[in-house]
Amino acid sequence: MKTLKNFFWWCAGVHKKTLNKFPEEHSKYFSIGATIFFTGLFASIAGGYALYFVFSGNDYALLYSVLFGIIWGTAIFNMDRYIVLSIDKSKSGFKQFLQALPRIILAIIIGIVISRPLELKIFDKEINDNLKISYLKKQQATIDTLNKTFENKYRSEYTQLKTTISQADSIESQLKTDKQKLNHEIFGTKTEETSGVMGYGPYAKMKEQNLQKQEIYLDTLRQRIHQKESELLTRKVSEGLLKTKILTDASLDSVINIAGFADRNAALSNLHINPDGTKNTSTEYAVIFIACLFILFECLPVLVKLMSGKDPYDIAIVSQRTIQNAESISNIDIEKNALNELIPYRTDYAIKTRMKKMTEDYEENKTNS
């Protein structure tokens, strides 16, 4: 416990000799140091997972994530330690808050960035379901666009086909009506278009002949329809339209497994919207709550320091700093006074050296002349 206590004190950045004078403050700074350490540890894990998610599928993804996690956690730990140390408890609460404000803003940004990959993992099943619906809609839209483009390209052929189909449907409907009239004529059912005499008479024969001609013509139309559909199908095959099909379950699973960050992030953002268009507030609140939790955890060391009141250890540290500043100022004044006393001697020596140099130069020039 003593080793652990000293380690967490070091994490809190305390002056051990000064803190030992105040036993009642030991637990407080033990907790502050533990908070700073576990925040850095958690940041290391979250940052490492975030990079592992980005490099998923790469052979060195685990190595990259471990290295980045260690660097990221160390950086967050060092920054928290420095900011907690730099908060001057002798100042007002507002000034303390201003000192911690840059770290709080950075913590909000870090919390949002780090929480996103973990949210993607937490809502993995819901995201996969959303991606399935999204990919199926995109695939259907692609198929519809290709078919529409193909129909526009062969508009005349499709117009002929639709006209022939409409004509065949009309003749088939008429045949049903005429067959019913023929049955009425044969069985003697009295209507406006039948004689009411039972038997297979000349009028019935004439109707039957007309029906045979219409059936022959209908068969001809059906052959034309089949031929035209076969031609269009052959063109679809040659132009590759039939290769684009609705994805099967196995195909969807394989596509979802390799889905990138952008698609998954978009799916997570759309989780609050149900397939029928209604809003799912529970999922939306859950995503916001997780992000706020990460932000709070990132801000925790600074908040703990801000919430703690001014204690005897803080007063002692401030006193030590004041004494050290006073001693430093006194030493500077002593050095300045000593330097001022030496200036006259330094000036006389410089003048004498300069005069000697000028005399030597004059004698040398005179000799050369």
C-alpha cells in the first residue's frame, strides 16, 4: 500500500515532504492521483481500440493500436497531471476555472472522438441491421436506374411490346365473352344476341369459326410478344444488366463485414429513425448518454481538483513558492549590485586596452611611412 500510495501521489504531482506534514490530506491526494492515472489508462484503452477499428483487417492492426494506445494514454495522463498541478488554489474559483478551461474544451473534443468507435461496437447488431436495409435499398435503386436507362434506350421496342400485350389482353378478354355467348347459343339460353333455340345451328357454327380465327390471331400475338421479350432479354444479357441482382443474405453479411467507418457512422446516426420513418428516441438518448459519459470521464481529474477546497497542503505549497520567489528576487538584486560595482573597473580596463591598441597601430603606420 505504501508503494501504491507513493505512486498515486506521484501521479497527482504532490511534494512528498510537504504532504507528509499533513496526514489528514493523504487520502485526498491519493484519490486525485488515482483519478488521473485511471483516466490516462482508460484513454489508452479507448484510443487503442479506436485505432484498431480504423486499421481492422490490416496485419499490423494490433501492433498499431497498442503503440497508439500507449502514446495516447501517456499524453492524456501527462496533460491531466500538468493541469492539475498548474491550478492555483490560492486564486478565486473563476480564475481556477479559466486555468482549467482549455483542458475541459479538449476533453469534450476527445470524449466525442473516442466515444464514437466504442458506440459503433456497442450498437454493432443494430448497425448491421440498418446497413442491410440501406444496402438493399441502394441495390434496388441501382437496378431500377439501370432498367429505366435500358427502357429509355429501347423505347420504341418497349412501346411495340406494350401495344402488342395490350392488344393480346383485349382479344383474350373478348374471347372469353364470345365463348360464353356460344355456350348460350348452343344450350338455348335466350339473350339479346342469341336465338334461344337449343342446338348446334348455323349461327353457332359461325360464332365458333370466328372464335377459332381470334384464337389463331391471339397465338400469333403471343408469339410476337415472346419473340420481342426474348430479344430484349438477350440485349439485357449482352449489356450486363442481369449481373446486378438483389443481394442474398450471405452476400449481405460479407458486404457488411467489410463496411467502412463512413457507412457504419452513417448507420449509427440513422439508428434513431425506424424503417417506417418514425423516430426512435430511446436509441438517440442512449448514444448521447454514452458520449456524455466519456466526456465526463475525460474531465474528471480537472473537475476533482476544482471541486476540492483549499487545504493546508495548498497553503504550504503557496508559502514555499512565495519564499522561493522572494529568494530568487533577492539573488537577482545582489547580482545586479555586484555587477554595478564592477562596471567602473571594466570601463577603465576597456579604455586602457583601446588606447594601447591605437598606439601600436600609430607606431606601425609611422614605421611603414
